[in-house]
Amino acid sequence: MRAEQKLLTALKGHREGYTLPRELYVDPDIYRLDLETIYYADWLFVGHDCEIKGIGDYFTVQVGDYPIVVVRGEDGAIRAFHNSCRHRGSRICSSERGSAVRLVCPYHKWSYDLEGRLRFARDMGKPFDAGKLGLKPVACESVAGYVWVCLADEPPDFAAFRARMAPYFHPHGIENARLAFESTIVENGNWKLVWENNRECYHCAPNHPELCLTFPETPAVSGVEGGADRAEIAGHWERMEEAGLPSRLHLSSDGKYRLTRMPLLGDSYTMSGAAAVRRPLSASVVEHGIGTLLLFNYPTLWNHVLGDHAVTFRVLPIGPTQTAVTTKWLVNADAVEGVDYSLKELTEVWLATNDQDRRIVEENQIGVLSPAYEPGSYSPIHEGGVVQFVEWYVATVLRALGEAHGRPH
Ligand code: 3BY
Ligand code: FES
Ligand code: FE
């Protein structure tokens, strides 16, 4: 209750078009509320089907206090479980990824099958009902190669998003791709600062020399207003859709996700602008100049799908002023490193960009931690996407707290 009051009081000072009050970026109680009302309530992107191609392949992910394991079962289905043993609670799988016939707890060797059923527990005496001690399931869905989990007891609807996302992504065959490289960086900043930074390119020209070689600074590309009125964007959508690639902007009515395809100043995020990978990501999309298929889905995913590879970003909060950002580079499963691509060429632009963004977010956090900070106004020309994120956030927490989303004055 105290935390809710703190949040509501802070939000009374929030004005649309302005950055949030300081508490929302620094306060540990408000951070807990963010976890409860957003990260523990919404669908979260966690990884890709192609990371766990074989039966028994798994990856783990930590969402706030919840360790989760995502595993492919004997039947080929992908499931998620709470990664906490039903004996004394130990975490079961501790590596980031692996492959197992059974999920075996390292503490006393209780063993679970890939469907989460407890199959072995030594010397537990009687009565002992193993049938009731399976791993607790976490809601899990996969769409077009992207795996999602939801920690809520009653997850919100997923079908509408699935129906929207699938046609844009299916041509690109992400489910059949291969993870070529992954990087996780810890940014010393609140998760909302990470998102705010992502949702604009006002900072791109002064900070991202490598990215700016190919990524247009045009606000319509990063923002949410689309660009139907801009000839180069409208023309791109028309050409792409004629080629069978859905591209027009769709922003969900609740503001949680946006899909669109935007033109780039080249074919790929490389220093030359040429493809980094010789084999196209999908055999069915071989055209040049397709630009980037952009999806953001708050609070965990933004991504770029290009003709030759895809880069996906996952945002997971660690603490009030600490956030993990995991980047994955996906290529055609048959692309061979050193033959079809060089890892350096594939990754150098985004590794540099991520490091620049980390620094930006950390400086932003240090400045916001100052008691002298007061909310500043966003550029209406360049930062419309940030305003959209902030308003989505405010509406989502207020809805969760049962407040009507009338703007507090
Ligand atoms: O990764 C992105 O899509 C965002 C958009 C603008 C800044 N950043 C490059
Ligand atoms: Fe897992 Fe004991 S805590 S077997
Ligand atoms: Fe950036």
C-alpha cells in the first residue's frame, strides 16, 4: 500500500510530454511495483525456438525474482517451468543453456522429465505423492520463432498478438535460423531509461557513428507515427507488400507493441552497408533493400529483421537502477562462420552501438539520481516514441493499481 501511494503521489506530478518524476527511475518500492504490475503480469519475450532445436535442449532466464527454464519436450513442444526444485527449492538448471534427458536438481538429485513430472526422488519414505510435485509450469507460447512466457496466474490474451505478428515474421523463417552470437550487458540504469533511449533516434547522430551509416535518423523510423505521409516510407511499404512482405505500421490499441518495416541506407548493419552474411536469412526472401522489420513489444523485446540476419534485444530488470540487455544475432542455419560471414563484420555495429547506449543510459541514470533533477520535456519532433512508451507505462501501472487512466492534474 505504501509503495502504491508513493507511486500515485509521484505520478500526480507527471505531465504528458515530460520525463517521469525522479522516484519512478530510482525508488526500490516503485521498482517492485513495476515488476508486479508489468514484468510479472505481461507476456515477455525470452528467447528463440531455434536456440532449443533438439529434444531436451533448454535455456534459462531470470525475470525479477523468478528463475525460469524453457525446454523442448519429447513431443517437440516448448514449455516453461519455474526453475525451483519441489524438494527444498534449489535452482535446478544453473547454466544459461544446455541439453538434458531429465532436469536433475544438483542438490539431492530429484529428477524431472521434460514435461516437468517428478520421476525420481530417493528415499522419501511414505506417504509421498510424486504426482503432486511436478515442476510448476509457466505459461509459454511461441510465434514465428519467438518464445514468450507469462508469470501471471491468468495470462492476458495472447491470440491477438500472435495473429498480428505471424504474417510479418513468417517469411523470414526465424524458427529455422541459428544463433550465431549472443551478448549480455548490464546497464546501470532503470529499465525504463533503457526503453526511453531505445524509442528515439534524437541521440543517434551524436552517439552512434557506426549505426548511422545505415540506420536513418528520420523520427518516423523510430517513432510510432508511421510515415505513411513520407514518400520513401510509403513507397517502401508498397514495394515490400507487393513482394509478399507485410510492412505497414501497426501499433496495438493498448500501445504495448508496434510492427513495421522501415527502409535502411543499405542492406545490413555493417560498416559498408552490404550484407554481413552471404546466405539470406530465409531462402524465400532474397530481394535486396528490404530494410528492417521492426517489432517492439514492451517490456522485453525490440528487434531488427534484415535480409541477411536478425538482431533481437531482450530487456530484463535486475534492480531499481540495473538492467540486463541481451542481444542475439540470428543467421541462416546453414550459414558457416568464416565462409559465409565473419563474426566481426556481423556483430561490430551493434556491439559498438550497445556499448554507446549503455554509457548513455548510465549517464542518464546518474543525472536523474541527482536531487536537482526535475522532469524535462521531450522533443515533439524526435521523441514521440518515448512519449508513447512513457504513456503506455503510466497507463499500464495505473490500470494494474485499479485507477482509471485519467491523467492526474
Ligand atoms: O534499435 C532501435 O530500433 C532504436 C531506434 C532508434 C534508436 N535505436 C537504434
Ligand atoms: Fe532439489 Fe533437494 S532441493 S533435490
Ligand atoms: Fe542508441
